[in-house]
Amino acid sequence: MFIDTHTHVTDEAFHGEEDAVVQRAVAAGVGKMLLADVGSEERGPMFAACERHPGVLYPMLGLHPENVKENWQNELALLEDWLPRNPVAIGEIGLDYHWDVSFKEQQKEALRAQFELAARENLPVNIHLRDATEDFLAVVKDCAHLHLRGNMHAFSGSLETWKELCRWGDWSVGIGGVLTFKNAHLPEVVSEIPLNRILLETDAPYMAPVPLRGSRNEPANIPIIAAKVAEIKGISIEEVENATTANAKELFSI
């Protein structure tokens, strides 16, 4: 069995097809899928889908950095109301300066608050990071006392960045379709990261792997990503399957 550790099967791109998407994934050997939360507007449908597919879909709980605005503290208060619904992680949370830097300080405050929430609830974190590595590492270092554990969703950083991150917590990397893209530097990094620190993910409906790049991604495509990891590591796809599934089960307690 494979595990997709970061997907969005209740995204509007799958409207009306959510259950069929889950069924296709299970048929492809992807027996568990973790749904990343982004904000209060999409939270209800996400948890409803998890209730329809117990033991297959698992919810996270978090405020995506792009949704951190003036009202971010109210959003976090709403988030806490869902904690009794047993999320498996606080995510996806992080920093994103790619499109807008108007709320940089608020993003860092919200990230720190959610790190503290994760520590309080003894949950791992699922991180979204884009164009903000220096600030992210600074926040992680400052929160080292929280003994954070989690994964870097859609990891695209350097080996040096990952090693630096691991000085301040217990971190894995989420590897998705980007690994298969032509001219990507990620294969060189993945070759050096230990297999026991690698998780598989799709970020569906985004970032479909080659040869499906440009189309709508689905959790059923996890075996394509696993095959690329196996090629890079010089091992069998079964070894990748067994290791990454064990990694996900341990980190997310599923």
C-alpha cells in the first residue's frame, strides 16, 4: 500500500467526483490519503469526505500562508473548534512570499502560533514553503524548544537546507510530481536524502507527474512518483512503497 501524504481531493477541480477519485486511488494501491487544510471555507467539505471514507482519508488542520490576512487570528480561533475531530497534523502551514509580501509579518506570527498549537496537541506539522526559506529557518530555529516534527510538503530545496532544518527538529520531505520534471534539480537532492526521511505526495489536483504533466493530478498517480524515487535510489518500487508507507504511518500515527 502507498500513502499520499498531501492531497486536496475536495478541491473544486474534483467537484462531484470526490468519491470516484478516492476509489481510483485505492484501486491503484494508494490505500490512505492525507487531506491538507487551507482555511475555514474549505474545511467542512474536507472533514465530511474523511467521514465518508474512514481509514482511507485523514484530515489535517491548518491555515495556509496565502490565507493569512488581517483576520488571521480569527481564522486560528475557528481552526481550534475542529481539534476534537482528530486531525493527523497541523497543516498545511508555512510561509509564501511568491505572489504577495504584504502580510509577511502576519505569516510569521501565524506560523509560530500554529507551531505552538502543534506542540500543545502533540501533532506533526505539514509545511508549505515558497520563496521564504531564510525567514522559515529563522522561525524554526526560534521554535526549537517546541521539538517540532513534520514534513516539508513539495520539497524543492537544497540538501544543505534540509540538513540545516534537521538541526532544529525532526523533519522529513514530501516528494511529488516535480521529481519527474525535465531539468529538475530535485533528483540530485533526493539521491542524498535517506529513504527513511522520504514521504510520497501528489498535491492533487496540482503538479501532475510526467507523462501527465499539465493535466489534473490525482492520488492514483502516486506509483509514478514512487517509480522515479526507486530509479534514483537504485532500488525496487516495492522497497520505496514499504519504506515511505512506514514513514508516513510513524509520523502521522495512522
